[in-house]
Amino acid sequence: MTLTNGQDEVRRIPVPRGLLRRYWVILIRVGTTLSWTESKHTTNKTSRYDLGVIAEVVASDSFKSLFLQSNGDTRSGTVVALFTGGCFCGAFLASYTDPLGRRGTILMACCIFVVGGIIQTAGVVIAMLYVGRLIAGLGVGFLTMIIPIYQAELSHRKIRGKITSLQQLFNAIGQIFATWIGCVCFV
């Protein structure tokens, strides 16, 4: 496999042959999913996991007593919606990150997501939670846009569809984990 870095330099990456090659590409997919896309939880379940967790958190009594004394429905809806809005904006802005490259964009998005998570964790007023959710959503939006492209560029054409479809599987697994963890922790 040869890669170019945009300046007509070519470097060779050793790739195993035969059956090992297939597992090598799957390993790249899983490694990319596990390490790059998730610095707060596990795997590229960021979006689904985060949405699953916030669904349980918003329903918990401690959250209601701390953040939802007035306009509870509006505030809880805004908390959930700001993350999705941030995802939309992050996915749109990801198209302008070509100068950073795929890896640089993934690293930047993970850092943005961590900052959003820290702000949410430190939140003592609802405004901090709003800002944290929006920032975390931006990071997830970048990742949602860039990771499938990066995976498609790295994978062999014969198994490219299988590799990129694994992302949806990991999203579903993230939703399952979030639901069960939330059920155990908040119920």
C-alpha cells in the first residue's frame, strides 16, 4: 500500500499478505474506532453512547433537582438538542479541515470532545451544560464526517463496505451499552 502526503512523497507501509491482510484491515478499522474516535468512553460509539447516557441523566432525580427547577421540559430538550446541533455544525465544518489531514482532524476532534466533556462534568449551572453539550457535539460531528472517509481510504476495495459498515454496528453497540449502564446507574 502506498500513501502520498500531498507533496509527491511516497512511503510504503508494510501490509501482510493473504488472509492476514483481511484481518490487518479489520484491525485498522477497530483500532481507529477504539483509539481515535473515543477519548471519553469506548469506540466510535461517541454519538450513540452520549445520547444514550444523556437520556438517562435527564430523567434522573438528581439532574431534575439541580438543573430543572423551572422550565424543565424546555431545558432538558435543549440539553439533548444542543449535542445534535453541534454534531451537525461539526460535520459541516469538517469539510474545511483538509490542511490538517485526516489524523490531525481526528486528533483535533477528540480534543474538542474532551473539552466538551470536561465542561459538562464541571457544570454547576445549566448554561455550562449547554456549552459543554454544544462543544462535545462539534467534536462528534467532526468525527462522524472524517472517520468513515479515513477508513475508506485505508481499506482494500474488496472489503471497504464491510469495514465502513462496522461503524453502524459500533454505534448500535454504544447505544446498548449506554442504555444498560444508565439503567443500572440511574434506576
